[in-house]
Amino acid sequence: MRNDTKIAPRGRGRPRKFDREAALRAALQRFRTLGYANTSLDELAAATGVNRPSLYATFGDKKALYLAGLARTHAIIDSTFAALHDVHYPPEKMLKALFLGAIEGFLTGEYGPSGCIAVNTAAAEAVADADIRAALADFMQLQDGWIEKLMEQAGTADPRGDAQIASSVIHSLSTRARAGTPRAELIAIAKKATALLLA
Amino acid sequence: MRNDTKIAPRGRGRPRKFDREAALRAALQRFRTLGYANTSLDELAAATGVNRPSLYATFGDKKALYLAGLARTHAIIDSTFAALHDVHYPPEKMLKALFLGAIEGFLTGEYGPSGCIAVNTAAAEAVADADIRAALADFMQLQDGWIEKLMEQAGTADPRGDAQIASSVIHSLSTRARAGTPRAELIAIAKKATALLLA
DNA sequence: TGATTTTTGTACGATCCCGCACAAAAATCG
DNA sequence: CGATTTTTGTGCGGGATCGTACAAAAATCA
């Protein structure tokens, strides 16, 4: 069951037994499900198959691991938006892809729909922790900025404002998914938002 | 500095030294700032001025105290919406009151803007804890339902859909407030949402 | 083969945290 | 005043959690 994709041992010493990316993915999944404060290092060690000392040696402490996970998600979101921008969909198709893609992602999860890690776990820590708050702000900036570009491409009259509303709806879809709202209702909200934005 | 509003001792034994409501408010504030998992009972005891055994005797365990706080917020939100419904504002004024009232509430906080406790701390626990998930769902239902009534009163064509979008924007305003977004930008988003909904 | 380097994994210490036991305190009832 | 009832507050015990020390293991270099 271990994910031992021992790539590029290269150096001198004993080769690493685990794949850094796979471990990061597993840790990220635990954080997304349980939240930052509620995820212990024992659970992270169990989920990644890496014991604590190796986790510390590879990622630093708990917060560094969490921030590395956020950064990884940030990069994935970025390339996803870039791809959506590249295909040059017509406005309605673009919004459909945007919202439905988000919804399907949010409904993913180990124990149930887990939404967006930034919106729904980083936000809990954001007031007390400046680093996490900054990461959350970066995340929202990334999303707002990309959707603004998409709105420009779609030729709407107020790309910035339209993007902020579309982005806001996506935030809420994430929270609603975590609250257990069924897919059909999330899709209905997405359709309504699409109609309003294209009116 | 204690809030000793010893009301209605009534019974037989030693009178209670603290005001239940004041203690609940203080605990709620800590939960809202730090999140559920990150708030210890020592901090709750310090913030409320009540030591742990008395907290347990009065509210039960940590989760029961948190849920009592959510219920209190739920009740306040309910009466706030009822009041807004009663004044029969014209549509634009109603939306302005709705959004700006939310924003001002979200910008409140001990250490900084703390948003909505349900959207931003309950959501983190919602996947792992069914009780908190249910409370979060109730909360969203309350808000969606009231805004739907307000939209009916305002005479919009699709009260349910419009309400879900308005409610979604409010969720996002809460998260954005926690991320540190300045008031002016939150207000701009609210204005844009108002314009879209009344178009 | 022996030295060096890096990772592994056990084990540990210090701290925090939850929830409660128990005696003292402060009120009312008879 | 003595008995009863309820709250207070100290204090504790078991357990979780974080981060690290240290020796063994597994590789490369000379």
C-alpha cells in the first residue's frame, strides 16, 4: 500500500523511501478533511506512510507542511485556470466549465465532500496566523485575477466586478459542499449565477 | 473586569458568580477568532472568567459549549432578519442594509476581522463532525430562507435563486474579511451584487 | 573494503489539554 | 443554628501532541 516511487536518489546517503509529492498529496488530503488544527502529526505520518522525523526532515514543522500543501494546490489551480483560458470557450460554456469543474472538485473527499482547503480550513486559522492569512489572501487573489481574465475574454462589461461575484459564488459552493448540500442544488446555484452574469 | 451580573439565583445553593449569557458571548468570541479545534478550555476559562469545572457544569463539554454558541448566533441572526423583514424597505435599500450590515459584522473581532463563525470555523470541522455539519447546514438554511422572503417582498422574479446568490456573496464576504480584504473592496463587491440582482 | 553521507525508525521529554474528583464556600430551608 | 444544596476552585490523572535525539540501516565514494 506504500507509494514507493523512489525517484532520483542521486546523492550519497541512504535513498529516500517515499515520494515527496505523493506524501504531500496525502498530507494535503488529511488537512482538507480535518482542518489544520485538528490534524495531528501522527495522522499525517499514518496517512503519508512517513514517520515523523522524516516528515520534519523533508518539510519542516506542521505549519510548513500545511503551507507546502496550500502552495501545491495554488499551483494546480493556476494551471487549471490557464488551461481554461487557453481553450477560448464562448462565455456560457466557459462559465459552465468554471462552475461545474469547481463543484466536482468540491464534492471530492475521503469521508465526504471536502470543498476547497483554502476557503474552508485556512480561513479558520487566518485570524490567528498571519502566514496562513497571507496564503489565503494570495489564493483569493489568484482566483479573482484569473476569473477576471476569463471575463475579459468573454467580453462582459465589468470583468472585475463580474469576476468577484463569480469567485464569491465559488467560495460559497465550497462551503455548501462541506455542509452537505447535494450536487443538484449546487448545480442550480451555478446555473443561476451564470444567468445573472450573462444577463 | 468580571461580568458578575448575578441574575435570579433563586434556588437553594450557592449563587452563581457569573452571567451565563456573558460567558457564552466571551466563549463564542474566542471560538470565532481561533476556530473550534484551536481553542483550548484553558483559554475559554480565561476569556469567560469561569474555571473549567463550572464551564462543564453549566454547558457540558467543549463541543456542547461551541454548539450553544452557534445556537445563540443562530437566534440573533434570526431576529435580525425578522427585523429587516418587518421594516419593508424598498428593494435597493433592503439589499444595501443586508450587505452592509453583514460586512460591518464581519469586520468586528478581537484581533481583527473575524467574519461569520459558522461559515469560517464550523466549516472546518463539518466534514469530520456530523453535529457541527448539521448546525452549519441549519445556519445556511436559515440565511437562505430569510433572504428568499426578503426577495419575495422585494418582488424579484426568482426569489429563491436570487436569495441563493445573495447568500453566497455574503458567505464570501465573510471569508474575504478573514483574509484581510479591506472594507472598501467588500463594499464594492456588495454594490456589484446589488446591481446584478436588481438588473 | 572502509569511510562518509543521508534516511529511517524507535524512543523520549516536555508540554498541552480534556474532563473530573473533592473539599471548601456560600447560599436557603427547617 | 444546624442541615441541605449548589457553585467554586484547586488539583490531578490519563492521554494526546509536538518536535527531536540517537543509533541502526542503506546507499555512494575512495
